[in-house]
Amino acid sequence: MKVCVASPYSLKELKGNTVTTERIVALLRAEGVEVRGSHLFDGEEADVLIALHAVKGAPAVFEFREKFPKGKVVVLLTGTDLYESLPEGSEVGQRALEMADRIVVVQEAAILRLPENLREKVRVIPASLDPIEMKAAPEVPPFVISVVGHPRAVKRPFLTIEAVAKHPEWTNLEVWQIGEALDKASQKEGEAWLKRDSRYRWFGGLPREEALALCAKSSLTINSSILEGGANAVVEAMTMGVPILASQIEGNEGILGKDYPGYFEEGKLEEALQGILDREFDLREWVDFASARLPLFSREAESRSWLELLADLNYDEVPL
């Protein structure tokens, strides 16, 4: 069996879809599956196409279906699919899902975002990470808040520094922005904050190991997204033992759990930060709660789930 994992972006770009593509390729290859990654569909022979992103990956789905009509298609949905494009009525994304033999989401709540006629095709496969040996080792002082992810509007990347800027008395604090701006507006806003507040540092796009090392040095990491399919940066922080303050959205709840104590309410990030600085919360409790959920995101669990899905597509060669 030959499997092609298609990303909507070039595999040279430092984006979440690239990380996901490389991870799925690595875990299937480790199990003996003949698999390759590509930017969209590369046109080469394949029995199964795993396409990331229903909307942006739709061209890969259409091309594969035309060239290999007997092949199987799996569409892995992203946060922008579930919470933006599909609810807004993307005909292209809807068509790609109707063509798919299976649809994959990374957390169960996402299933309810899909039309009922598609739900029987859905499988839940939480994303795993390569083992991370790095552990939290915050530099004290100052109190460092890391914000990890390529800045774009849905991530609300500057929400943290906006809250901090209202408190000039928080002198023993820094905000570390990690990630490459994906649009001109984000680039311009980040550059403006560098000039506006000396507590703000922006490291730009970094290789993964360097980004992880910076996150591990932080006292706290914040995920303030409006929407997420399931952020790698959150699981990375969990693995390293870095406390996480997160917006209470489905994507974060799917990773951290609905009862996780480290959520902030909409419009109350500033209040949450004040409570943290005043030591009203036990950040160790947040770390312990998150650590208890890590088995859900193990490499073994994800690998088994993908192999089961491929077997479900009626391929006898799957090495279960």
C-alpha cells in the first residue's frame, strides 16, 4: 500500500500543517507503511491520500480522485475548516468532504461541527508529538510569558502584550513572542509593539528545537486563540511542564479537558494575569492536571489509530 500525505503548504514552510504532515509520515513509515509527504498531491501513484485541510487541501482531493478513482481519500480537518470555512458555507470544502472516505478530527467536540450526513465517516485521532526531553526551566527573574505560534488574526497573538501594556507597574515581566508573521498586518503590529514596550520581545520564526527551548524557559505560556483545531504548542508545553493559560475554546478543551483550571474567560485575560502575579492560582496544579492527560497524545496511541483507520479502508497490507 502506498500512502501520500498532502499538505496545502510547501513542506519547507515552518507551519503547523508541515509539522503534522511530517509527523504522520514518520509514524506510518515506522510501522512499515510506504508513505511520503507532498505539497498538495504530487501526481505519483498512491492507494490512499491523506489530505490536510478540507478547503485548502481540496485541489489535492480532486486531482487524486480524478487520477486514481479507486483510491481512498482521508481528509484531516483543521481549526480553520471547522470554525471558519465550513460554517461560512465553503462549497469547495464541502465537496472535498463528500468525496472523502474518512474524515479525521483531533478532538471529539469537532464532530458536532459537521453536518449529520458526514459524521459516520469521522474518526477522532488526537495528535501526538515526538518525545521532548526538554523540561521547564524558567529563568527567574523576570516572570516570562511565552506566546508560541505564527501570528495571525485568529490566534490573537498580541492579546497578551496588550494586557501587559495596561500595567506599567508590572516591571519584572517579559512577553516572548515566538513565530513568524503570516500576514503584513501581523508583521506591522509586532514591529510596533517592539518599539512601544520594552518588555516585549519577538523572536520570529525559529527551528522547532529553539522555539521549544524558549518556551521551556518561560514561567507561563498563553494560548489566546479565538479558534483552534488543536494546537501543537499546547501539547508541547504540557510535555515540558510549562504552565498554560488558555482561552476556553473547543480546540483547547479537547486537549486540556473541560475541567482544566487554567482557562481565562473572554475579555478577562488581564484579570487572570493579575491573579497569577498575585499568586492566587497554583500553577503547579495546572501542570499536574495537564500532565495527567499526556497519555492521550502519545505516539503509540496516534500510530495505532492511523493504522486502524487504514485497515478500516480494507487494505490487508496494514501491519496491525
